[in-house]
Amino acid sequence: MRGRKPGENESVTDKECLDAFMQLSRVEGIIPALESAHAMAWAMRMAPTLGKDTHILVNLSGRGNKDADYVAKVLGI
């Protein structure tokens, strides 16, 4: 987070969060907690704006299997 001010907050939409939840689940086989999916959604949004040599580190915490029923209901799957 070099160059960012301490305590700066960002947000993502519910759709971005659910898209990140599903993409991480499908591509990596990791079911993230919704809190982690929010962080992943922000990273996925920012990645195209960064240089090709830039690395992004996202810490995943929690267990998304507890959120899977809610996500399925919201997405209608």
C-alpha cells in the first residue's frame, strides 16, 4: 500500500464482492469469507490500473463455506 495514506478506506459493490467470491471459488478452489471477497474484489478492480511488475497481496481469512448458502440464495443458484 505504498503511497497510500494510513486509515484510507475503499469500498466495492455487492456485485463486485459476489463476483470475486465466485471467481476465487471457481479458479482457485478457495471459498472465501465475504469479508475476504470484498478485499479480493478491490484487488481485482485495481489490478488493471497497476504496472505489470506490481504485486498485490490479499490476506484471506475466515471460512466461506459459512457464507455459501447466502451467496447461492442471492445469486439464485
